[in-house]
Amino acid sequence: MRRSRWMSLSLGLTMSVGLIVASVPASAGQPAEQGGTGERGGPQEVRFATFNASLNRSAEGELERDLATPDNEQAQKVAEVIQRNRPDVLLINEFDYVEGGVAADLFRDNYLEVGQHGAEPIDYPHAFTAPSNTGVPTGFDLNRDGSTDGPDDAQGFGEFEGQYGMLVLSKYPIDAEGIRTFQNFLWKDMPNATLPSDPDTPEDGDWYSDEILDVLRLSSKSHWDVPVKVGQRTVHLLAAHPTPPSFDGPEQRNGTRNHDEIRFWADYITPGKGGYIYDDEGGRGGLSPQDRFVIAGDYNADPHDGDSVDAAANQLLDSPRLRDTKPGSLGAVAAAKEQGGANDDHVGPHWLDTGDFNPESPGNLRVDYVLPSRQLIPRGSEVFWPVPDDELARLNDASDHHLVRVDVLVP
């Protein structure tokens, strides 16, 4: 059984929004395995990672049922990918939210803490999850198909509330008091928001009525600022999963939203730009210039290829506050060559691809990121995409995304 217990965060809205964090004691803030110099207070090396694990299901309760036993093949592969890479702090995208952290506990108990295919078990004593905007009804016909109750009409695309949620796992303690979530931030409250335009009118940003904009949130899932305690220091894990800039029409309601979901973090980390931001507790503003952070997640935007609006990813990649270590893999190069199709016309280097998508369109793309702030010193980075003749290539179909990891020294 799970050794840790889930507890509510001591925040004013905790009971209403269901934020939950789990932890057990850790010695001097040190992770159980890699990381640290052996001296409390000294610089520590920490592996941050993101993995869109595709642990989403088509109906509410299915993920919990799948994880209740240790024999789900996909979950075994996802767990083995994590065990082979052994991140200290991990963001999992597309992990259905289940109230009380039940699914997260089952995944740790039945999969991560059980060695998979010869890999060593891995223990994450600290975890965080919270509700997602996916599947939350708006009551409006957002895609103008004549219905108000489809998955496209929710605050974030979803067949049920919490589908495609997020989960943070950590060997280091999470500062529960310092967590900020931005699930309820309204899109219209972003200054100069890139709102979608009705192609049949001359106006800009008029796809949604004022009535819709009064309720429509920016985050298709949520944005989380999760402070992780690395010894005596704090590193803010900035987690999100913007909507894909596809599956819409000429109004680009998804493409523009993806752009602004990415812009949210760009403003949050830039002094003087995040003053408009408010969190779910009413706190305002972004990070200070002294704050250390790592931006992580599936951002569904390639800086060179794909359908993103105005090279949305470059809002982060061009920021002077962070480093792009350009994690890559030979497996991505081999896949692009073998699959051909749209990959043959891509401008961006295949080496950096993280998503293995339909070769006809859009082809493989770089959409998953781990971007540390400049106070953190890179020590190495990689995309886990084994080449075809590698024994671990059997794990390439665990998800259509590949785990991205970056090792940093926290000075």
C-alpha cells in the first residue's frame, strides 16, 4: 500500500478545488537516489523531466481500473521508461485526474515501485495533482456546431472532467504552502490576448462573444507553479499542457489559445510583464528575477514546423531568462528518415523531435520541453527515443511522445 498519504493544501480554496499533495519524510531534503553532493547546503545535481505518458482514458474511472492491478501493458511500459531515465522531478502529462490522488497512488504502488522488465523500481515520496479544465462545461457552443455539451465546448477539450490531467512526482519535498495554480484565469484578462477571429467578419478577436469571454478560461488544463525544495533552495516547476494548435478552422481558436497559454509562462517569468496574472487564490504577479525555475510540459508547439501560431514556442525559447539545452536523440533522426512524409519537408532538426506523429501530417515534432532558468547550470540533456536496433526500442510505443530530461546543478 502507498506509504504516503494525500492531504489538502492549506489554501483558502483547497476544499473546493481539490488540490492535493502527498509526501513522506525525506532526510535533509535529499532524494533517495541520484542528486546532491553529500553536503547539506552544497550544490546539488537534479534531473528534471517531462513525459506525456498518454495515461488518459476514454471514460471516467477507466484509468483507476487499469492501474488497480499491476498487469496493464501500457502502464508497465510507461513505468519502465521512467525507471530507465530515473528523473528526480517529473511532470506527467495526460494522466487523468482522480480526486484524492487515487490513480497516482495506484501508479506508484503497482508500477513505479515494481521493477519493470529488469529495471530498478523507483520511489517518489512527494507528489502533486489538482483538477483540470478538461471536460468542465462552459454552457456555450464554442465551436459553433449547434451543440453546447460536446467535448469541444468544455473549458478544455475532454469527454469528462479531469481527462488529460497532469501529475508531478518528486524525490524532493514539495512546498505545499507555496503552490500556485491558475486554472481559473480568464483568457480575456491577458492584455492584448490573441483571441480567435471570425473569418466572415472584418473584426479581430470576435469569434467568441463577450458573454463567452466572461467565463472562458485560458488554460486548457491548468498552469501550475510547484515549488520544489532542493536542500535549502527552491526551484519552481512551471507545469502546463497547452491545447494542440489543430482540430479547429480558419478562426484558429485552438492555435491562438495555444499561443497565449505559452505566452502565460513567458510573461510569468519576465519581470514587469506578469503583473496582470492572478492565481486561484487571488495572488497576483509572476516570479521575481531571483527565482529559480524549470518550465516543463507538452506545449504542442514546434519552433519551426507544425501548425502553431506565430512560432508560439519561441516566446519561451527566445527568453533571456532561461536556457534551451536542446535535448535530442538518434532515435528521432532514424524515425524521421524511416517514416518520411511530412518529415522530409521539415525545417527544424529531426534530432530535437519529441513527438512521433502521423508521418503524412504533421510529421514528428519538437513539442515537449524542459527549460531551466539561467541560475541553473546544465549538466546534460536527452530525449529518450532509442534507435530501432536498441533493445529498449520496444518502449517507443509507450506513448506518441518521448520523455525529455535535463540535468542541472542547483548552485
